[in-house]
Amino acid sequence: MTTHSYGVRFEADGADLFVELLSNDTLNRQQLLERVLAILEDRHGMEERDHANGVMTQVVHSDGSTLLAWLSIAGETNRQPLDDEGLDEILTCLAFLAFPPVVELTQRAPDGSVTALR
């Protein structure tokens, strides 16, 4: 069985947030976002791991799946670990990407009838 490495990068002001996930499954975009979201929602354990380019945060899900997350200042290759606040920021972004809110636009006529705008 082949292990696939997946990456997600979030652009932020002056820094980028990264997530890396290893999976034995072949994932599409939606499945990857949902898997990362599930791990970040159920953080069973967190620890910092040294890497050649710095330190990363390893997040473990209750089912044993793990991901790595880190912050990189724009223009630099150094990796910095993320704390709960940084992981929560990624989680918020992912929730909107994986499950975008339904937006309904309507127009109310003088007679009280409502028409959906398309």
C-alpha cells in the first residue's frame, strides 16, 4: 500500500500556515479538508517535533491519525510550531472551506411575497 503525502497552505499577513497529512488512502480535495478538519477538532494529543528547518507541531487524532502543522514567516524556510490558537485559526478556515455556509438571497415585494434572487 502506498502512503500519500498531502499539504495544505494558508496565506496570512506576513506568514503562512502549513498542514501536512500522510494517508494510505487517495484523497480528493474535499476528503483532504474533511480529514484535516476532523483531526484538528479532536486533538487527542499534541507535541513538538524537530525538523531540519525548525520545529513543527504534531497533532494526534483519537483514531491514531496524525498531521503536522507549522508557521513559516513569509520569505523564510524556518518552521515554527503552532499553539492551540494557531491550530484554531486553521480549523476556522477549514470549516468554511469544507462546509461553506449556504447563503440565500431574497427580495420581498410590497405585497409580502418573497422571491429568491439567483
